[in-house]
Amino acid sequence: MTPRLLEKYRKEIIPAMMKECGIKNKMAVPSVDKIVVNMGVGEALQDIKILEKAIDELALITGQKPVMRRAKKAIANFKIRQGSPVGCKVTLRKGVMYEFMDRLLNVALPRIRDFRGVSIDAFDKAGNYTLGLSEQGIFPEIEYDKLTRVQGMDITFVIKNAQTIDQARALLKMFGMPFKTEKD
């Protein structure tokens, strides 16, 4: 079964982007290549069970098993040794990516208290968008009563074929990303 947002992309977004940006070939239209979800767990240095719990929660949220990330360099000020476990990440592609994006945009973000939209300025030079969430409890897969600690995460939308940041922003807006208005 094809994910809902993938069908929307193929039937509505590609023709709209071709018309709006003046693109002649539909293969040159910007698209979301992958979504990377990253959780930094600094407390894992003292207790590895905290990292294991974060990995389990991230697997529930994304539907895919996360990879444990280790420190590349030793940092004395933070008492981090090279090779110490410091977080976990998941890279989502194709159908799983569209399912996750659908749940994020239509279920999780509206559950944030006093939510007024996401920042419009969080694009890098390549047109990729990074969204930071302060807690994992906004996802319906996580039972809020069973949370031991609140854990934030970074979600990066990697966008390919975007010639400008405005094209990447227009693509995410067509998917339903709730950007803040200029007044906020």
C-alpha cells in the first residue's frame, strides 16, 4: 500500500512545483530524499540503561531500529572518552519515511502545547531542514505515563534537487509543514 504523502507528492506536489518553479522535467523537482532522526543522550556515560531506553523509544516512534552512536573524539571538559556511547540515530527512506512524516506533521506537532509553528529559518545552505523537538512524549506511540525521563531529538529532512532554499521551503509547505507566520 502506497503511503498517503507519497501519493500526494506524485499527484499534487510535482505538478504544482513544476508550475511554480518553472521546471520542465518532473525528475528535477525537489524531493525529500531521507529523514534522519537523532537523539543525543549525554547521560548514557553514567548509565547505559538510559541509552537503551532511548533506543527502544526511538524504535517505537520511527518503526525502525536505531543505530547507537559513539563519540568520535575524546572531550575532557565533558568527560567523554573516544568510543563512548553518546546517542542514537535512525535514517528513514522511501515508504517508512513518508509514513513517519505523515505522523509527525498531522499527529505529533499539533499535540505540542501552545504550538505556533516551526521556524522558517532552520534551513542549511544545501536546503536541508532541521527541526528540534524538546520531548518524545508528543508521539502517540509513547505512553506518557511510562516515561522515565524527557528526551529531545533532532529531525533532519534531507532534500535533493532543490536549487534554492525557497524551493525546499515550498516543498515542505506543500507537504503540510506548519511554518510560523512572519508576525510570530
